[in-house]
Amino acid sequence: MSPARTDHDSRRQDVSEAVWQVLAEHGFGGLTMRAVAAALGSSTGLLTHYFAGKRELIAHALDILEVRTAQRPRQAAPAPGLAALRTQMLNILPLTPDAAAMNRIWVGSWDVALSDPDLFAAQSLRYERIRAGLRTSIEDAQRVGELPDGDSGRLATTVLAFTHGLVVQALFDPERLPAATQTRLVDDFLAALTR
Amino acid sequence: MSPARTDHDSRRQDVSEAVWQVLAEHGFGGLTMRAVAAALGSSTGLLTHYFAGKRELIAHALDILEVRTAQRPRQAAPAPGLAALRTQMLNILPLTPDAAAMNRIWVGSWDVALSDPDLFAAQSLRYERIRAGLRTSIEDAQRVGELPDGDSGRLATTVLAFTHGLVVQALFDPERLPAATQTRLVDDFLAALTR
DNA sequence: GCGTACATGCCAAACGTTTGTTATGTACGG
DNA sequence: CCGTACATAACAAACGTTTGGCATGTACGC
């Protein structure tokens, strides 16, 4: 059929990273086809060659974002349970410049997602997946007595709420909330949960 | 100077509410001069008569937003301390359709605020004011033994993080987080803090 | 092997629309 | 009349998208 002259998927990823770069710097309000093309050093024609339109550009960029956040290369996977939960929370927080850039995009996406039905649904799904991940760690922790019994679903909601709320504050006041302080707040929070 | 034919300030407020209405429906990405004028039932010429440009329109609308959130007409001011803290948290949450609309704007503003230095500074200040309000309630609660001693500033950060994180989740999944469930999560959270 | 046929990768330019802003015109109370 | 309060209309710039074309590669009958 079509032995590709260039690797299609890898090119799509290049484009997505250019989108990413523009978003981190100018937010969704500054995301334009021309800006992405400039960041990529190409023409807007290239973009439409790999993506149907601006809409798909955004959607694909957000998909990549979720995966990267979950698979952030942090210290080796800890023991399941409370330690794993802690690692999951730290993986989300903007503890490094790179993580801060990703979170800026993540937070910025909420405006578009709240106004676009498709992106809204995708974002809701993403949240559910994240909560599911937290929940299994919570249930592991409960099984070994690291956390008191209780509705693990509600607890996952609480943990995610705290984490994302901390993300927002850290983005708007990075000097008051450096990495060490964020970690401290997470540990205090988890200590309160263990009663 | 000018015995005004119309009340200048009241007209500015009318404009701001039109801005508000557009933001709640289409987000910051859909905020245009013409959309605001249409929502107001006027021309764009009116807008420029009261505001220098789009920038000032946004800034003023966000100022109003903060004031309204803080002064939301909820049940009469409770006793200072833990009860007051609880009320402050409930005042923020999207427990009513009106509050949900305000939160949609609030959350949406983060994208622009993160990319615009002026709005960024204004937003940071707003957060500090909110935390200060929470902090006095926390210290009151600590004084009467409703909360264990500890850094009230860090605790305020934790409370605000949880609250705003809950706002985001509630906006993206209103069916899973109706008003009653949100209130329940707040009470569970506060119970955990009281150890 | 080779030349035709065709698909792919990409650019440059142009399309029509929408944007924020500004200039001009009109109505009218003081 | 003069200045305020708007509407109307125009403006250049920027927007997302479409188009035509030029390469450059593979596929295949011969």
C-alpha cells in the first residue's frame, strides 16, 4: 500500500510537541496554527496534512499530556499502598520546571474543555481514569491497614482535589511553594488521612 | 464636570455582567467584543465608551467575580472558628447553578492569567487574600481547640487546595458530585483535620 | 532496468471570516 | 450650541482552512 517515506506517527508527535511548546508559553488563548507552524519551523500546510484541524491538534496534544504525566520518570516504583499513592501525587505536582510546564497546559485546558462538548467528555474520562488509579492504591493501603476503612471512591476524589488544587496554587505562587514545600504539604495531608 | 445623563458606574456594571454571561457560556476563548455587545443588546461602540479595550473588560469582570464569590448570600454568618471555615469553603463550591457559572469563569480565567503578567499578578493577590481569610478562621478554631495547633498558613493552603480541586472535579462531573456530595466531602475533610 | 503512473510530504499563497480598534455620524439633555 | 451617549461603519490585522504545485519517493507493466 504505502511504505511511508517518513514515519507518520513520529511526525505527528513532532507536531504535538510544537503545540505543547506554544501552549506552555502563551496558553490556549495564544494557540494558533501559525504559531505552531513557527515553533515547528514549517508551514501551516504541514499541520493540516497530519491533523484535520485545530480541534484535533488540541485533542491529540491533551492525550499525550495525560500519558506523560502518568509515566513521569520518577524514582523507581515504590511498594503498593500508601507509598504508591504518595508517588502518584508527587508525579502530578509541578516539582520540576518540566512538570510545571505540563501543569500549566493542563490547567489552561480547563477553559476550552468546559466550553467544548467533545473536549469536556474527554477531560471527564481522564479524571475518572486518574481517580481509578488513585483508588487502587488507596484500597491497597486500606488492606494493609495504612489507611482507615472508608469509601475508597470518595477518598480518591479528596486526594485528587487536594493535589490539583495544590497544583494551581503552586503555579500562581512558585516562590511560596517550592518543591520541598509541596512535598511537605503532601506528607502532612497523608498523615491527616491516616488519622 | 458632567451631570451625567446616565449613571456611569451602573452602566459599567451592566457591561460587566454581559461579559460574565458570555464567559459562562463560551469561556475566555469565546469572549469577543461583538459577543459581549450582542449579550448586552448594544453595539461595540458602547463597550469602548466605558472600557478602554478588551483587556480592561476582562480585568474588571474578574474583580467583580472575586467580590461576588466572597459575598455570596448564604446562611447567616456562623460562629467564628471551624463553622466559619466550613461556610467559607461552601461559599466557594459550585453548590448552585449560579455558583457553578461563577466557578466556570473562575477556572477558565486561569489560562489567561497564566499567560498575562498583569492578570497573573492580580490572580496571585486574589489567592493570597482568600488564604488570609481562611487563615483567620483556622486560627480562631485553633484558639478554641476545634483544630490542633500547627502552621495556620500551611493549613490554609491545604484547605484552599482541597476546595478548589473539588470545584474543578464538580464542574467536570456534576452528576457524580451534586451539592449534597460536595458538602459531605467537605465535612469528611474537616473531620480528618480535627484528627 | 526502465519509464510511466501515482501517492506522499510539504510549501507558498490565497481564501473568506472574524478579530480589536478607530473614525464618523446622530440624538439630545443642560 | 456643547459635550455626553451611543450607533454605524470602516479598518488593518490575524485567524482557520483550502488550494495548486513541486518535489520525491514507491509500484509495476514491459
